[in-house]
Amino acid sequence: MVGPIYVDVHDELQCALQSYVRFKSKAEYEMYTLPSTTAVTIVDNVDACERAIEDLLKVHTEILGIDTEWSDRSCNVALLQLATPLGGCVLIRMPRLQHIPTGLQKLFLNEQIVKFGVGISQDLLLLEKQFGLQSCSFVDLRSLAARHDLCEPTVGLASICKHVLHCELDKSPHLRQSAWNADLTAQQITYAACDAYVSVDIVMALHKECATSGQSILTWCGDLLNHTPKAGRKKDVCQSQARTDRLSRRCPVAKVPVRTKDLYSGCRLMSPDGIHLANVSIGKAEWYISKGLGSAQPPSTPDEPLTVRLKFRPNGIGHSGDAYYLQDMHNRCVGCGATQQTIRYSVIPPVFRSQMPRRFKEHSSHDIVLLCPVCFTIAVDAAQLRRQKLFNRGWALQFRGTEI
């Protein structure tokens, strides 16, 4: 039985890699463009802003795409970009407004309209600090894409656009770092509008693919509301880019969020007759107890983890008999054994995993390990090299008509 199973799994992984190669080669990606019917309005005074917001909301919407452009490296907001699915785009030159328009403030405080963007909590914080514009009900696209295993929560808007829309988003440095407080060029206007509207397109595509039928935007992403991905949190959002660059050059290890809680709780879930079914998190164990579905068993030693014996007979046997899944999992780096500042690491990059058959994405086939920052950096560099080699090999063999 080992041979056929191995061949079957190998073939499925092979097909997944070929699918990824085809996906990557389609394009070198078409450039993302605004829908032809999208109107773009630029406003620089309160009255014009009020009218533009009214036009933006003429058609009911649950989605508002948001982005900002800064005038300098001190994070001074020069332009606020807003977009809705059918209302078009509004580009607001914030420093030129005499005060915050009432319509704009109502829009940002409307709990039924979810605001989407990458690094959106930082943008909203800057808008509140600099202009007094308060907000609520926002979702960071990184969290949304990561929840559906499309990318890591550390990527930018352009990467999410590639994974979800299969398009290249223009992030040319000469536009991104251009003078946003001066008169806007046609290129700047297009760039700014795309940055806001692409969030709308990403959300609509993900909702269509991942949400259940009839599920509203607010219900679908309610668990992510007002949550900032750890990768996006900063002690000071207005720190200069130059200082950030200097720090990154001096520090050789990856700058990624370390865990503040243990990944493995090691709580044991037992059947009524004492069969070890699975190891579960402390939260799941406490849930069984709180619902009256299980009872805590007294530990035999002080160091023994919580054990919950179920009060009902489950339909299956869980991982009973599987030594791998029932072993004690330790919260330490699998590379060097360090127990502090561990980071969750995916052995198979999400971009590959997203192309694999469903059974490889199930919890029983997870590939998460813990690494310290130093080992994490080594693993990321090695994975990137391996990914490129696989891609190059798959590309070459595919066009020679040979299987990978």
C-alpha cells in the first residue's frame, strides 16, 4: 500500500506545482486597471467634498476601500483616497480642507460600511491625529487574505492583488514617492485611484469565492473588525523611513511578530472510556467543560497538562493510535531549541498551499512549526531559494512537455 499512496500524493503535489507554474507564467501578470465606468473625483474644499461623498453613497454599499498618500517621510497625509463598488473614487486633498466635512465624518463612523485597506489602522490613526477624523469598522486586507490561506499577513497590497486578482498593481517608486502635495498629474491620479479601488475588487473577489450564499460583508469578516495584524503594529507610526532603513540594515534577523502566547497547550481530550483522542488547546478544553460536555480530570503530577474526559461518546476516534498527533508538542524553536520569542512558520508557503487539493489544506495535514527569529530568517531565505528553483525547474520542464 505504501507505493500507490506515495505515488498518488506525489502526483497531486506535482499537479499543484504545475498549476502554480501556469498561474505564475500567465502573465508576468496583466497590469491592474480601474473599471472603465469608474469616475474619479478630486476635491480640495469642504463643499466639493460633501457633494462627492453624497455621490459616492448614492448606491447602497457595505464596502469602502481606503488608502492615503503622504507628502513626506514624516507620514503627513496629503491625499485620502476612497472607493466603493459602484460609486467610483474620491481623492480628497486633506490639508486643503478648512475642517472635516460632516458627510465624511458620518461615513467613517458608519458601522454598517466596512473600511478595507492594507495597513488601514495606521492610515486611520494618522487621519485622526492630523485632522481629527474618527473612524470605526475597519478590516486589514492582510488579515482577510491570510485567513483564507492566500498569503502571509506580512505582505503588501501589490502581493495581495497578485494572489487574489492575478494582476500587477503599479507600485513604481517614482509615483509612490512623488510630490503628493503639489498639483496632481494624470499618472498620480490613476495610481491613487487604483490603490483605493483595488481593495474593493479584492474584497468582492474574496467574498464571492469564500463567503456562504447570502452572507453579508459585515457578517463574513466580523471577526476581523478593528483588528491590526501583528506585522502591521508599530510603536510610532510616524517614524521616519530613513531610520527604519538604517535599523533594518543593522539587524540581520527577520523583523516579524513573535508569539505572546504558547502555540501548544497540550491539553488531552479523552473518550468516556479513557481513550486518548487528541491534544487540544486550552480554549477548546475549557469550552468542553463550560458546556458540560466534559469534565476535568485531576492531574497525576504537578506538570501534567489539563485532561478533559468527554461525557458523551464521539462519532469518531480522532487521532487515537496516531503517535505523531498525540505526542507532547513543545513551545520551542525546532531549529535550535530556544523557548523565547518564537515565531509561527509555514513550511509550505501559502502561495503553493493555495494551489493544492483540499485534503492538503485540512488541519490534519498542517505544516506549522515554531522558529526563533534567527532560525526564521535562515528558513525564509532557504525557502525563497527553493521556491525559485522549483519554479525555474517547473517552467523549463513544462515547456519541454516533461513532468516535474
